Amino acid sequence: MQIARRYLIRGEVQGVGFRYFAQRSAARHQVHGYVKNLDDGSVEAFAQGPENSVKDFMEDLAAGPAHSRVSDMEETVVEPERAYSSFRIER
């Protein structure tokens, strides 16, 4: 069963390779969607895929890459979108 989640990640998450980390994690867990920097310094990610894959992806986001510091992560349940057949970095 496909599920979808939107994540808002706050902390030291820009300028530390967070989006590339998320893209590699999504590939590893076979999750589709996107990740992008927001103007307020946070990062937004949309992920869809099998429930266990999305959960594993979320755990990776919560940990972040080596030079990041995730201070808060908000998860929102959303409907899967047909527009995503891969995971991409948006600008």
C-alpha cells in the first residue's frame, strides 16, 4: 500500500548537503517525491512509497547528514500524488 508524507525539517539543515543526503536515502528506500530548501532556512520533503520505506526514509531525515543538526521535524499525512515517479531535488 502506497502512503505519502510531507516533512518540514528545521535546524542546521541548509548548506550541509541535506538535500543530497535525502535524495540518496530516497533511492536506497525506493521512495518517490522531492526535497527543497525553504526561504526560512528549513527543508521540505515529500515522500511516497510503501509504508515501511517511507518510515525508514523519515528516520534518515530525522538523523540528517553528518554536518547537520535537526532540531525539529513536522510530519503531515497527505494523499499520494501520481506526479512523482522518482525523487528529485527542487529549487
